[in-house]
Amino acid sequence: MSLRHTIIAIAMGALFSLTPPLLQAADDIKRLVRKYCKSRPPPGTEASERSLETILEEVRAGEARQQPDISPPDARDEPKR
């Protein structure tokens, strides 16, 4: 097998192995956009001029509030010496 075929085979393997995470990321972005569009205030208000970073921070904060609280680590989690 030539070097060209080897490079093409590696590239195709990488493409096929990365396709599911890329599709999941695209679905997550679509979900966030839909969620934002549903909760967006009417146009003409100050909130409609927010930056993308501000919107993403608000979405992350909302998702963090929905996740259950994680208990603090205890002595059992520390490495043994």
C-alpha cells in the first residue's frame, strides 16, 4: 500500500471516529438556540442587545441551577500516603 493510501485511510478513520461527537455538538448548539429563542424577551428592549457571551453565561447558570448539588469531598477521597 502506498503512502497516499495510508494517509487517506487514517484521515477517513479520524473522520468516522469524530463524526458522532461533532453531530452531538451541533445538536447541542441547536438546542441552546431553540431554548434562547423561546425565552427571548420582545424586541426593542435592552436585553435584546446582549452579547453572545452574556447569553451563554445565563444559559450555563440556569443549567447549573438545575443540576443536583454535589456533596463536598471528604477524607476518603484524599490519596493515601
